[in-house]
Amino acid sequence: MGRRGFRVIVLGALALASGGAAAQTPSSTDEPQGYRTENYRAPTPATLRGARVVSTIEAQAIWREASAAFIDVLPQFPPAPNLPAGTVWQGQRRYDIPGSTWLPDTGYGELSPAAEAYLKTGLERITGGDYAKQLVMYCQRNCWMSWNAAKRAVMWGYTAVIWYPEGTDGWQDAGLPLEEAKPAPHPGE
């Protein structure tokens, strides 16, 4: 399949994840009480109660100090529906902030029991059960998935949650390094 065909598949997957463009979005200063459950690719609030919000410069300083665990929650897109027989789906490559753990599909507003368990056990493994360990949660700019995941961590009692709303977009724009990511194993793998 040529480059153009690949873009169509990727853009179609992104449109599915975003919940479509027709949903209403709050202003960038409104912080909802619950989780965002639609239109995930939209302006995000400037705040997250119970978490510290950082800029790219602050995230870079934390990364250089190695004082926190970096966690990416961007979804791993499934194959496009109705691919021709024999098509090999290689998926979309994800590039993370070096040293990050990728816990895909854990930033949706409503999580399946399996996705919730994946996030919970992933955070427990990453922190060693230390609820005061710094966790930097991110995905991409204008993406509610990292906001949702960071909010969940706060709700579960993690006390040093850091939300990096610029995510890999802000990191890359600053000329900082990225590395190809592989999803963290699911419990029992």
C-alpha cells in the first residue's frame, strides 16, 4: 500500500479516537468535574485539580533529573475495518519521550475493566506501590486522554501527579529526543 493509502487509514483511526469534530468543547479554562468522554482531540483545560501542570521546559528539567516516571497514554490504533484480504497491518509507530512507559488505550473517559486494570497495574508496577512517586502523564497537544489518565491517578490516591499537556508535540517542537515506543505488557503477559 502506498503512502497515501496509509495516511487515509491513520487519519480515519484518529477521527475514530477523537469522537468526531461535531461535539461541543468547553473553553480551555473550563475543568470538568468528570472525565472527558468524547471529542478527545480538542483544547484542554489549563488546570487539573490535584495535579501539577508543567510546560515543556519544566517537563524537560524533570526528565533530565530522572526524578519522575513518564507515562504515555495515547491509544494504539487498531487495523482499519475492511482491509483487503492479505493486507499486513503494521500499525502506526509511536515515538515517546525516552524512558517513558506506554500504556495505550488508558486515557479514554470510560475504560473497560481490562483497560482500567491495565492502567492500575501499570502504575503500581512503575511506582513500586509508592503513591508519592512523581508521575508525568502525557500524550499529544490538545488531547484529553492524558488529562483523563492523570485525573484517574489523582482519584486513585497518587499524590505527585504531573500533567504535561503539550505531550510529544511540544517535546518534538522543542527539538528534544524521541524514541520508538512499544506498549507495556498487559497483566499476565
